[in-house]
Amino acid sequence: MGLDHHSKPEIMFQQQLDNARQYVVPFIQQLKPEIKNLKVLEVGAGEGGVLCAFAEQGADCVGLELADWRVERGKGYAKDFISQYKLNLRVGNFYDEQIQKEFIGQFDAIILKDVIEHLPNQEKVMKILKQFLAADGIIFFGFPPWCMPFGGHQQITIGKLGKMPYYHILPRSIYNFILTTILRQSKITVKELLEVHESKISINQFERYIKRAGMKILKRELFLINPIYKYKFGLKPRKQMPILKSIPYIRDFFTTCCYYIAG
């Protein structure tokens, strides 16, 4: 895989935990200062690294993940959190009718960290998740806009050439040709990258979907340098420059991460 943390998921788990402690939890605390006793759902929880940062603050946490092997692995990495706090990692799909019935009106906060850009029908996703919120509940979204240097997630490719910035925004057919014929990536990697190409999302699109889903943007922060890049590339996190924040479309090319709270 592309970076060290991709081939060593235990490192990724710790990075996600540290990043959530330093950035995600404090961002949400601007609207929900008291994390203790909040009911928190993370969609696409993976191994649960992000969710552990909420559990240790006293939240009642549920992590929903499609891949059963990731849940099992997460139960190993997060075993101390599971034994000490209220943390439940489970396999499931929010499209499932039984889960929708169980979750409706249940959560004070829902977390989607690096997930929404992978999901098709994003507006529909938002409408479903909105139903899971309790009164005054909020949804946190953290995602890379499509046109940013690595918005295609090409950092997962093998070889330095595959990690070039921006070439993911080429038309799908050309992008596929580069990945398969020139870069000779595996079928699994190409499939994953083309799925992201299909579900890509811009800042303007995201904000439009939020409004169509009947929610309001309650908090927003755009980053010139994604906080997680501290671990991936050794770069210091930096918020986006005010002048670039205000320029639609152009900001997508220079914003590596977006944090939003909607409700």
C-alpha cells in the first residue's frame, strides 16, 4: 500500500485516535461542550479509532461498519476502551430497515470522518442520518474536497508516480487508463479509486446537499493542510486562508480537508 499507516492498521488506529482527540472532539465541543453522556454514532467507523476519543470522554458510543473483518480487528485494537467505556463496534448498514428503526431519534451526535466522499447518493445519506438525530442533535462531516491535490485518495497506490497530485480529476476513462496501463495498479486498488471518482464531492455540492436534506450548516472549518497530514507527511496543520475560503471552486483546489457540523 501507499503509506506506512496503510500497511500497518494499528498505526492508522492510533493516528485516528490522536487526531480525533486534538481536532475532531474539540471542534464538536464548540457546539456540544459536554461530551459525557452524549449518545454518539460513527458511520463507517472502521476499527473505531475516532470513536474511542469520544468514549474516553464519557460518551455512549456506537460504531457502524460494513466490513466485519475491520470490526473484529477494531475490537482488538480498542479492547481497553471497550472494557472501560461505553463503546460498541458492530457490523451494519444504515440502509438496513431494522437499523433505521433501531436508530431513529437516538443520537446526539453522528460522526462521518473521511466517509461521505466514498458514499453514492450523498443527499439521500444525509436525509437518512438526519432521522437518527435526537432533538438538537448534530452531524459532523470531515472530508477532502474532490479537486484538492489528493482528493482521489491516490496515496493508496503502489509506487511514487501514482502519488502525484491532481491527476485524479482527469476524465474517468483517462484516469482508468493511467491507473491500469501506465501505473499498473492492482484491480482492487483501481476499483477503489474509481469508486471515489464516481462519488466525488466538492465543497459547493456538499453545502447544497446539506440544505436539500433540510439541515443547516452550524459550523465550518476549511484546512489548507489537513490535520491528519501531520502523520502522513510530517506537515503542520494549517487553517485555510480567509481569502481562499471565500472563492467558490478555486478553494477546492487548495483545501485539503473540510470540517462541518450540520443539524
